[in-house]
Amino acid sequence: MVLMPGCSSVSTLVAEAARMWNLIVMTTYYNCRPYGVASFNGCRNIRIGCPTVRAPPALSNRQRFPTFFRTHPSATLHNPTRVQLFQKWKWTKIATIQQTTEVFTSTLDDLEQRVKEAGIEISVRQSFLTDPAVAVKNLKRQDARIIVGLFYETEARKVFCEVFKEKLFGKKYVWFLIGWYADNWFKIKDPSINCTVENMTEAVEGHVTTEIVMLNPETVRGASNLTSQEFLVQLMSRLGGKNPEETGGFQEAPLAYDAVWALALALNKTVGPLRARGRRLEDFNYNNHDITAEIYRALNTSSFEGVSGHVVFDAQGSRMAWTLIEQLQGGSYKKIGYYDSSKGNLSWFGNDKWIGPGPPADQTVVIEEFRFLSQKLFVSVSVFAGLGILLGIVCLTFNIYNSNVRYIQNSQPYLNNMTAVGCMLALAAVFPLGIDGLHVHRAQFPVVCQFRLWLLGLGFSLAYGSMFTKIWWVHTVFTKKDEKKDKRKQHLEPWKLYATVGVLLVIDILSLMIWQIVDPLHITVEKFTREAPKGDLDVLIQPLLEHCSSEKINTWLGVVYGYKGLLLLLGIFLAYETKSVSTEKINDHRAVGMAIYNVSVLCMITAPVTMILSSQQDASFAFASLAIVFSVYITLVVLFAPKMRRLITRGEWQSEQQETMKTGSSTNNNDEEKSRQLERENKELQKIIQEKEERVSELRNQLSERQALRSRRRPSSTTQNQNHSTPPAPPAPQNDPKSLLPPPGYPLPSSDNHSIPPSFSNSSSLYQSDGKISLNNCHTSRLQLLYK
């Protein structure tokens, strides 16, 4: 058997070669100054031993080291203790940072397997070779809280200098370190870091260490008949007053002592079995495999109480021991518990101390908080919507009650009734539009979504569809030729108007039904950027917002908005085209056009804006609901207020028959009918005036020709009068001389009484009431009247 110190670089080579000579190897402790060397790998303090020679997990490989045993436990023995502490403090998420050496890599692989079995997640795993700055920054960026550090003492100072710079310490963080560092390792001046002792002391405060128990804490006499305290007394006496901290391997001395006892007890156990086979230990040689196998079985089944505690080896030859748990409190380490990994027993002192009120959370506590609609806004808009519904009921009642009035009948009251009902449905949609998870359970929320969709769809179809039908009919009639207008007016059939509204309504119903069957609405939750609450709390608020959505919501909205948008644009065009039209059958089409203008503008603005503001529940609701309220109010007031005013101010409450008996004519009070009658009379009079002007012009031409002919005949008549006697002239009429004057611009008439040619008599009639001007009654005064 080979009994030797435990420097890993030596143990690895010797243990791997020993099987070639059938030798059992027992390592005792991990001495920082082996073979009399004053310093080994930069170790400055002998608190527990040199960090560079901790028991590497690789030595537990039985295929590689089949005859190796050690009384110093493997580095992986820390992991069961760590897992136990994680479970005690209810941590399910940890982070690790390691130095890239074989011993720490193997330890971390073992830890990862153990925490996985315990349901604990390693969320962040960082490593470094010499400079830990980047690794520490990554831990900070990924919000690591419970951090296991695996590195040597010199690198530990570098790590915690960076920890101080990144503020990765305090009440939100817990560090787990290896317990075999020197007690004052963070106070040692190190030229490789630029942090002060105060900085390091602040950064390491509160961290937890785990280390193998090397001295039995209980007063138990073991195989050597010594208690742990009696062993220390004898050891100190052998040192002759030397300082234990300056004595190499002082901490591991109980392990070495128990290693010798383990070998002695194992040899004793082989005597009987060998004697039964006629063998002795003295018969051993390097080729004797049977004696080596017997010694191996004796060591593998060893179990006794030693000064370091209960000595037992696992299947890999590693010591099963207790683990000491310490915490740095006020700059010094305090024992807070022990853990027996062989029995799974945790002995807790209850003196752990935290910077905060208790153990921190393993991650930032995220509190999910749903955003709900402002109740003040919801109540305010609901009041307006309720008043609008009352207004719709008043308008509907007024229209039904006065449906026998001629003026109301000429406005197509049934279409107006549909408009009022559609407006009330649209206003009713405001209520489910403001209901969210604050009012109903999540399971009932899809029903609210359905109510929103159907009320808005049907309300729009009835209200806008009835107005669109009116304006469509007016445009269709008055874009025809003049000779067809009267015919179309006489054959207006109301059922065609109702059928048009029905078609628009059926299209909406079918589209909504297909939507709900193929891709029904459901609840989706939108997550926003996490917010830090006011106060020094280790929590974050995760705002959430519920939406009514479906798998292909954008496609469905595109179809609905496209169809409705075309109707709105067409309605604006038709309203513009018919703004100057006047018709008796639909006497309120101008008011309908004005309502269409307002509804179209509000809808075209509201639809895209609400999609943009969908993540802001108050703004989105306010914009959508107020657009609905304003549209409905404008529509009801524009359509029904003028009718109410007319009937109230003019007293037109009687039916058509009563009004006819009272006034003699039902159309006398109809301004539009009077206007059309005056237009017709005006056209007739204009035609008569034009005809008279043409006749006057013709008579003037004839008169001028007659005057010219008379002037040519005057010289011949004078010659004849000189040769013949002139008969006596008849007596002159007794009229006023001024009446004999011709019109201005014409020569004076002669005194002779020649007859007027017959052609003048054919053109002497100017008005039918004056009779015809013949040869006997043609007089100068009548000619003056003719020109007048």
C-alpha cells in the first residue's frame, strides 16, 4: 500500500501507475507545501490548504484509478450541500461563474446534473481564464441573483473587485464560494486588482461558503480512543508551541491521522480471510493480485469513527464526510450549519444573517399587472351613450307617432326608423367596448368580444345603410333624362328601398357569421416593458393588456374595413352629386347627405387611429367610443330635429285628410311644391314673351316697308291733283293731334286717306284679347299701342 500526501498533480500520476504493481494508494491530505517547499502555486495562507491541490473529481474515476482511496472528500461533495441550501431557501434559479480549470469544470458538471434532478435551473453559466470582468458583466446583464463561484483564491479577489464595480452585491445577491480560502483572503493586498480593502469587504459581505468538515464537531471517542479535542491537544504538544497557521497541513492533520487508521484497520480485516485460504500478508508481491483485491475489499467496506468524523468511502474511493456551512458576517466567518451528505441530514443553527429582511429572491420578482380601462372615462362615456339611446328612442317614437303626417311621409319614415334603431345599436356597443377583465372573468371575455363586433356591425348596417339607400335612390332618379324623371317619381316603390337596406344587412350578417365560424375571437394578452415600482423593492411590474383577437385578425379587418370604406366613399360622392336636387318623395335627402359627410369622416379617421392606439386602452376606448357617440348624435339631430321644429312651429300635426279639409289644398303649405309650380309658370311666361318679341320685330319690319312705299308714291299723286279737281275731303276726326304722331324715329303720316294694303291687316294681331286690326279700324293710336 502507498500512503502519500494529496497534491493532485502527484496523486494523479501515482494512482494511475499503481495498478501496474497491484498497489493500493491512500492519499491523506492536501498539503500546500509538499516536500518541504516553502510556497506552492502562490498559496499565501494555510487556513485549510492550498487551493491548487483540492481533490479533483477526476480522481473518482474507477476505470482510470481502480486502486485509489482518499480521506479528503472530492470537490463534488460540496454540491449536495449547495442543492440542500437552494431548496431550503426556495431558490429555483441559479447562476455560475467558474475559472476554466479541470477541477472546477468537473465540479460544475456534477452540480448541473444534481440541480437538474432537484428541479433547479442554471440560467446563466459564465467562465473565464484570467480576467473575470466580462463574465461578471454578463451576470449583471442577465439579472443573476444566486451565484455559485468556482475559482481559486487569487482569482476570487479579481472577481469580487469586478463585483464591486458592477454593484453585484448587497441584499439582492447571494454568492456561494469554496470554504478553503484563507479567513482574510479579501483583505490581502493584491497588485492585480485596483480595489481597496474597504471595497472588497463591502463586496464579499454575506456570502456563503461550504467546506468539508476536517475535525469532528461532536465529542465521540473513535477507533483511536481519542476525541477530536484530545487529538488537537496532542497535536499542539507535538508542534512545541508553533503557530498552527504557519504549519503546513495543520487543518488536514485529522484526515491524515484517520487515513493511517483506515489502512491499519483494513490490514487487520484481511488477516482472517487470507489465513482461511492459506495466505499471509507477508506473502505479498507486485504480481499477487489476490492479496491486493482483499485489501481493496477491506478498505471499500471501512466504517469507523475517527477524529475527523465518521470515516466511510463511496464506490469511487472518496471519503463521505460532513460539510460545514459558513457565512461572512461583519467581516468574519460564522458557522450556520452542517450537512451530512451520507444521511441527507441538515443541522441548522438558525443564525444566518442577511443584509435585507431575509434571503433574497433567486430572480427579480415579476408581478403581472393587468391594465384596465379608467372607470371615470368609462362611466362618463357610458352616460353620453345612455343619453344618446334615450334620444334615439325619442326620435323613433316621434317618427312612428307622426308617420301619417304628409311631411313625415315624404321623408320615408321607415328608413328613418331603421336609422334610429341602428344608431341605438351602435351606442349600445359602447358598453361592451369598455368592459374588460376588471368587470368579467377571463372565461367570459370572448362573449364580450362577440357583442362588440355584432352590435357595431349591425348598427352600422342599419344606420348608414338606410341613409345610403336614400341618397342612392335620389342620385339614380335625378341623373336620368328630363323626360324620364316624372315617370320615375310616379313609380317609386318603397319595398325597393327596404330591399336595398336588407341586402347591406345580410352582407354584414354573413360576413360576421363566417368570421366567427372560421376564426372565432379569443383573448390575447399583450406584454409591455417591465416597469420598476416606486420605492426600494426588488420587484418589477409586468404590465399586461387583454385584447380581442383571432388568428387572422388583420385579414378580417382588412376585408371589413375595405367594404365599409367603399360604402363611405360612395356615400360621400352621392351626397355631393345630389346636394342641389329637390324632390318631394324624399324631402330630407340634404340632411341625409350632411349626416353621411360627418359619419364618413369620423369613421375614416377613427378606424386607423384606434388600430395605432390599440396598446393604450384609455386613448383607444375614448377615441372609438366618442367617435360613435358623436356620429350618432349628429345623425339623429340632423335627421329628426328639423322635422320636430317644422311640426312644432307650423302646427302640422294633422293628417293629410284633416289638413286638406282645413286649407282646401294639402300642397299650399308645401314650399317645395310652390317653388316647382312657380318655375313652370316662369318658363311658360318666358316662352310667351319670346314669341311676342319675335312678332313685334316682324311688324316693325313691315311698317318700315310700308312707309318707304308711301314716300315713293307721293310725287305721282301731286301731279294728278294739279290736272284734276280734288273731291271734298271728309271731316277730320276730333282726336287729340298728339295721338296722330307716329312712333319716334318714323316720318309724320301724310294727310291723304289712301287705303292700307291688305298685307298690313294680316300682321295686325298682337294679343288674342284685342281682336284683329282690319282696314276699317286701323288707326294711328292703335299703332302706338302696338309698339308699346
